[in-house]
Amino acid sequence: MTDAGPDKTPPLRLDYALDAPPEKVWRAISLAEFRRRWLPDGALAEEDGTTIVPGREVRYRLRDSAPPFLESDVTFRITPDPAGGTSLQIVQQLTAESLERLRRAAANNNGPMLMLAA
């Protein structure tokens, strides 16, 4: 994933060292029957991964379950570590559409003021 640019927010990056072998971690993040245990289909904007590099990386499009229902791309990358375990990196980045929606909805965006009911 790319870092933040003029139309992006900085991505959220999480790194984990897991005792499990890479093959087991890959099954957990890529096969729907295992993935549903920790990431239900309702959280996904698209059930299948949008980008898949077998055994190494899978990217999903997620949708928030509460307003404003923002979407983000979440990439799971795995690499074997020397001890036989797995390094798992998770990178989450808001989509351009979500960023635009946030920009338009900002309180100080110089848009028309809304009248509040008394």
C-alpha cells in the first residue's frame, strides 16, 4: 500500500509475530469458512478478496456497520519468520470515495449551513 498523499489519510499498520506456520495463517485469512470466524461477511463490501497473491497477500474491501458507512481496503501480508512462525502485517486505508464523503461532510467545508429544529 502507498503512504498518505494529498487525497489520502495515513494508513493504519499493525504488525504481529505469530507462532503458527505461514500455511495455517494463509488459510485463516484467505478461506471464507475460516475467515468468517473472525471477519464476518457482513463487514465486507465484497465477499471475495479484491487482490490476492496466493500464500502472501490478500486485500478485502470492508464497510463500516454504522454511519457514515465508510469503506476501506484492508491488506493482510504474511511472510515466514526464521523460527518457523509467521509475520503478519495488516494495513488499512480509507478508499478515495470515503475520503471524499468525509471531506464533503466536514463541519467547516464552507457548505450551506443546516438549520436545526428547536
